Amino acid sequence: MRTKIVAGNWKMNLDVDASKQLAMDISVAIQNLETNNTRIIIAPTATNLYPVFHQPSMDSRVEIAAQNMHQAKNGAFTGEISAEMIHSVGITNVILGHSERRTYFNETDAALAEKVSTALQNNLDAIFCFGEVLEERQSNNHFKVVESQLQNALFHLNDSDWRNIVLAYEPVWAIGTGETASPEQAQEMHAFIRTVIAKKFGNTIAQNVSILYGGSVKPSNAKEIFSQPDVDGGLIGGAALNTADFVALIVAIQ
Ligand code: PEP
């Protein structure tokens, strides 16, 4: 059975106190919630990973993810953090390939292929993001684009690596815009993604990998999106910064 996941990407928001507070508020709010087979992940900014993770009395179901890491083991890469550093503070997940990283920091598929491998070598689960921009969808190239993003960044993996991979399909035109892919558009693409993975790695891996949808998910649209058969949860931006909204998304996926 695939794991359901609600993951919040806090981006470059919240100082250390506000991050700790939001994490605690989420912890308290889910205290009496049954969350069977659902992973809950929050991704504070790098400086706040350690203080958020090491708060006493955080609900143990709340996992932490870093938002990015460098592909090299270590070295002269001023301003970057390594997989080993992330793991050394107790964190076991990292988001890779978010469209903001691709757009503003020129992350290429080739760099992401290395990042995914480095993450796995350092015992981090990789939440791998990908998706088409608006012009690619309008020109009906979205399937081709998504297939090549997957091929270029993930096709070098071994079968066993897939135990530690989560996919996050995020159509770029739906991120932070208020524009959401319709549940049918999300389902159509998620089913396609599974066929791409199945062709290369076989049906078992394709059926077992969790595929999240990301792009303006909020309490009012979550239930419909999450109920699609190939949608296993969401990668959430804006709505992850509000306790009530984020918890409503966790409720919506049950
Ligand atoms: C994101 O940044 O991954 C995202 C999906 O943002 P939002 O939910 O705000 O569209």
C-alpha cells in the first residue's frame, strides 16, 4: 500500500521562534487525530531545522525536511549545505528540484540527478519535484516535459533506491498562483507518471511510489484532489503556513 503524505514547504518564511511555534501548533492540533498511513512533513528553512526538530514534546508523527542541499559531499561551496550536514542534525528528508530552485537558481536535471544520489547515499529520503510551465501545457508538451524530467534526474537509480523516493508533481503554473490543476488534470498526469516509472522500473515500483500533487492546494479543494486514485497527497506552500489550513489538509486526506 502506498503511503499518503501531506508535506508543507515553508520556503523562506518564519524566523526561528515562529517556526518552532508553528511546528508546535501543528503538533498540538493533530494530537487526537488518527493519521493512519499518513506521513506529515514540514520543511522549515535551513537555520531552523535543528531547533524545530529538537523541540521537546513535538508529535513524533511530524517529520522534518530540508528544502534543498548541494550535490557535493563537502567543499568550497559558500552558502550551501550538504546532505551529511542535514542528516547530522537528525533530519531524514530533503525536497529537491522545487520549481523555485530550478527557476531562480538554475538547477538543472543533471545537477538534480546528482543531488538525488547524494541524498540517498546520506540516508535522506528525497522528495523530488518536477512539472511543466504554462507554455508547455498550452502547447500540449506537458507529458513530454515531465517524462524527460523524470528520465534525466531519476532513471540512473537502482530499484532499491525507490524505497526512499517521493515524487511531487507540481505544475509550475499552479504554484502560488491560486490556479489549481483540476482533479482530472492531476489524475491524468499522475497516472502518466506511473506508466513512465513502470516502463523503466516495473509495475511494483510504480505502484508503490507516492506521488504528491503541488500547486495551490487548500482546504477547499484538497478533498477532491486527494481522492484521485493516483494522487497520494500534497506538497503544500501557502496553506502550510497556517495551522488550521495545514491540519485541514491532513484531515482531508484521511
Ligand atoms: C509549492 O511551493 O510547492 C506550492 C505548491 O506552493 P502553493 O501551495 O502555495 O501553490
